[in-house]
Amino acid sequence: MTKNKDKIIKIVFIIYILGVVFFTFVVRETLVPRTFGHRGAELRPFREYYALFRYQNHFFWFKQIALNILLFVPLGILLPVKDERFKKLWKTALAGLLFSCFIEITQYITGRGFTETDDVINNTLGAVVGYLIFTFIKNRIRQAPK
């Protein structure tokens, strides 16, 4: 990659990371106000999936799941573009898992947001989906006639 492309990718990556942090700690907290400093945690995995099928407000639970997946799709695309070390699915998935854990732990420590195991699962899934999109596009570009 050229130096200009590298710089652009780094800038996009930094903007993405800052955007996730801003959305997680500012926007979401503004939209779903909680008592400042309230620490809550839901550690049962797949609770949101259970609620999606069990309770009446299907759209709310679907939105919770979908937004957490979509939030990390760009990470799964940007990491292998930005850094050769993330050309393997497991490395991108691990990075998504660790970044999501960082966010959830920070939410718990600061009392901003609600810590959920499902968020980590869905964020990691989003990074994997992003990686698969990256791989699909990369393969299509390679197969394109020149």
C-alpha cells in the first residue's frame, strides 16, 4: 500500500474507534439515561436472544442485538486492511472480543452503560461478519478480469 493509503486507513481506523467510544459512552447514555454511577451487569449469555423470542417487544431486543453486531462490522473490515497481522479470522475475532471486553469493563468501572455478556458476544460476531465481508470483497477483486 502507498503511504497516502496507509495514512487514510489509519485516520479512518482512529475515527472509527473514537466513534465507537463516543457512541458507547455519550450517545447511548444520552438516549437511555441511567443514574450516573449506577453499575449493572447481565452476565447470563444469550439473554437478549431469549428475550427476543420470549417477550412482546421484539423490535427492542432485535435492535439491541443488531446494533451491537453492526457496531463492530467496520472493525472486522478495517483490521485486516490496516494490518497484515489480522489477515486470519481468529486474530480479528480475538481483537473484536478484547475491544468489546475493554468497553464493557470500562462501562462497569465508570458506571456509564450496562455491562452485558451478550454485548461481547454480539460485538465479536460483528467483527467476524466484517472480516467475512473483507474476505469476500478481497476475493472478488482478485477474480476480476484485468
